[in-house]
Amino acid sequence: MMNTTRMALDDGWRLSLRQMAIFRAVAQSGSLRSAARQVHLTQPAVTHAVRDMEQSLGTALFVRSAKGVALTDVGAVLMRRTELVFNELRRTQDEIRELRDGTGGRLSIAFSSAAGPLLPPALLDFRARRPGVSLELHEMISAGSDPRWQSGSFDFAVVSESAVTPMDGAQSEALLEVPLRVGLRQGHALARARSLKRLHGALWVAPSYGLALLERLFAAHGLPPPPDVIACQSTQLGTQLMHRADALALMSSDMASDSRYSRGLSWLSLTETPLPHLRIYLLVRDEAALTPAARLFIDCLRRAVTARWRSGAARRPVQNGLQGAQAPDSGSSGPLAP
């Protein structure tokens, strides 16, 4: 049976977890009838619960039509916050279970492709310490546009700088800065180019983080951004375009040294040096709300980062510790502004 505990809010609003669960089921299914089946209630009971919420909030949450229901703007806001509430309740259960039993727990973590090299050593370290924790790993391009991040589905994320955007209450920590290189296929007509000016008219392929970095790179040397850039979030497709369409790419040193991606490619030595570094960030919605398992995995990540600093594979950013997330300064390769 659903918990009927109500939360008294400002302006006389009163919402229960039962109502929020019904509301979420209706929003996800787009149908009162389907939602009733999901929550094991009659359709009139679901209809009554939704109307009770709308009366309490003083506004419509759904637009009704013959095809079903769709969220209003207010309903979309409530849905996002409802997802956050239920994700936090899940984490609360996990944390209590961890403290009570000393085992188990669950983590859902997002990584961008550029941050991927940090995952294996951190994962092995974490598994050695907490083998019983269930892990879900997801790829994320941008926190600002990813509904899974906005709904609180992830415990934290490790992303490249393009994914760091202003968002409610989020905190970020610059972990490291990775060198970038300009790559192209072996035998390319521009293989002997040594200046950005010669590369300006070429076809470029770039992941999301590469678009801003390309603009920054060319602007730093008084050049407009390249006119022909393809945004590509797939590493496999990007390398195919480099091999078969003569595209150039701004790639991280990790990818340049990985034979899975670098076979058949070469790297330009440009007079305009140094090239910008790609910053990798830890993103956390609320540091105080992290579960013990999440804190431990983050500690393992920091150990992996420290090992990379010491190996010389990456450099340490100036900023340390979690700060309020802001959009990166597009004119600098330094850390986020405080």
C-alpha cells in the first residue's frame, strides 16, 4: 500500500508521496488508464488524485485530449522535481541498508567519453574495497541537456568541460587537464601542415567538447572558427570520417595513444603551441547527499587522477575541491571561476 504521508508546503499546498507516485505514472505513460494499471488503482481513483493535486497547487498539470494527457509547463517542472524526490528516497534506502548491513548499495554514474580513461583504475580500486555494490555506468554528453542528470538519476558524473553548465545547486571539481592533439589520416594532403591557417578550410570532426575548444584555439591566433565542422558524439564514426572523408580532429592525448583509435592516423606538430588542454570535471548535485558508496568511488577517482598527475599524462588544474558549477570561461584553459 502506498504511503499517504503528506508534505505541507507554502501557500497551503499539500502533496503526498502517494499522489506524487500517481502523478509520475500518469506523466510517464501519458494515459490515466495505463497509469492506473501501473499503480494498481482504479482509473477514477487516479483521476481523483490528479485533480486533488491540481486543486491544491492551483493550476493544471496536464493537458487532456482524445489521445491521452501531456504535461503542462508547470507539470513538467513538477515531474522533474518528483523524479529528484524519488531518486533521493532510493538513495536514502541504499544508505540506510549500507549502514545497517555493511554491504550492498547501488551507484549510477555518468562518464563522458573523454573522461573514460579514469574509469578502469577507479573501478578496480572500488571493487577491491566494496565488491557488493551494484554499479550502473552511463555515457553522458551534456549535463545541461540530459534529463537523467536533471532528474537526479545519477549519483555523480565525470565529464569534459563542455558538459559543465550552470544548474540548480550542482557542484563541480576540476580533476585534471589532458593535452590535445590535431589528428588526421596518414597520407593526408595536409600531413605536412605546420600552421592553423593552413588547416582553417579543412573538414573537421569534433565531439561536443571539441567545438568550443576549436573556436578557442583558432581565436587565440586571430582566426575565425573553421567553417566546416561536423559535431559527432561517436568515436567510431569520427575516426571513420577521418579515414574516409579526410576530416581533421582535435583529440585528447589518451585517444592519440590508444591503438584502437589511432591506427592509421598521424599527429601534426604545429607552430602555434601549446594547444589547449581538455579539462575533466567531477559533477555532484549535492555533496552532503552523497551515499557512502558514492563518496568511496569519488575517493578512488581522485586516486586515479593523482596517479595520472604523477605519470605526467595529465596536469593538475589550479582549482581543487567542489565548487558551484558554472559555464567554463571560453577564453581560457584555466579552471572554473569561483
